[in-house]
Amino acid sequence: MGQALAHASWPEGVRLHRPTRADLDLTSGPALAEAFARTPFAAVINAAAFTAVDAAETQPDEAFLANAEVPARLAE
């Protein structure tokens, strides 16, 4: 989804900020706080997710973190 968003047509003046996993650890509260303090975002589109359904059964904590806790932090 992130790639599709990156290649979409956006209105003039809209700038996408697409940090990689290496650039921004979404699971880190302090890293998120720093990123939001550094860049004044008008909107946030979260394209990150734990999508490996079978793996989610054996890694429920990681799936919950990616699909529930991270979006909650971004919403804050």
C-alpha cells in the first residue's frame, strides 16, 4: 500500500514523508515523538501492518503491536 500511495497523484503542494523501517521505528514511542516534533504533519496515513495472518497466530504480541498499538500511538 505504501508503494501505491507513493506513486499516486497528489495535489500540488502535498509532500509525502515516507520513512523506511531503518529511518523510523514505529514501535518506539520516543522515535515517533521525535519524528512528529521534527516535522509538522498535516495528516498521517499509516501503511504499516502485520499482514502475515498465519504468523500472527504464533506471534500475537508482534501482530497486536503493529496493528493496534502503533496506530493508536500515531493517532495520539
